[in-house]
Amino acid sequence: MKRYGLRDDQFARIENFLPGRPGTVGCNSDLGNRLFVEAVIWKFRSGAPWRDLPERFGDWKNTHKRFSRWAESGVWESLFKALAGDPDNEYAMIDATIVRAHQHSAGARKKGGSTRPSAARAAGSRPKSM
């Protein structure tokens, strides 16, 4: 199995939620919904920009445009809502108990940065040297 690919059973579970299938509004690309979904999975799992999408997924601009259209029309939201209640997907859920904050988000002082006391504190303090 490809690292960022979908197994046949995984794609079969989401196939009916995607536009472009027979009997629904929307069109399918020449490459198909499966390759498009795998391109989106590759992009977000790798963290790469859209421009770095491998050529096997087709033109990155078209992929990004299609992703944006699906987001605006609510395709991704309905897909996530449908899969969220499935107990087989618990491994993919993320909550605050397993996400660690970056050290800079905890209020640590920056290197080389100077801090000034507040106006009230400065007014009540005596001069440092005379």
C-alpha cells in the first residue's frame, strides 16, 4: 500500500459521499475522485504546499481549485460528519489531551528580548542608581 494512499475498503466507505458519481450533480475529473482524494490526503499529511504536489496527481492548480470548490460546497464537512460517528475512526481523532503545545506558546521569554515594567510598577519603584 502507498504511504498516503487509500485502501479499497477505505475508499468504498467514502465513495458515496463524493460528488461526480452517477445520478448526482457534479462532474468527475479525468483522473477520478479516488486519485483526487489521495492527492488531498498526501498534501495534508506531508504538510507540503500545493505547488509541491507530485505530478502523478495531476496539475496542482486544478487540484487546489477542486479542493476549494468542495470546501465551499460542504462536501468535506458532510464527509467528516458522516465518518466522525464511526468507531473505526477513533484512531484518527485528535483532541487536546494528545496535542502538545510548542514551547513558545507557553509564554516563555524570547531570547534577547527586553521587557519593560508596566507604568504602575515603574511609578512605584525607586531609581536603580544615583
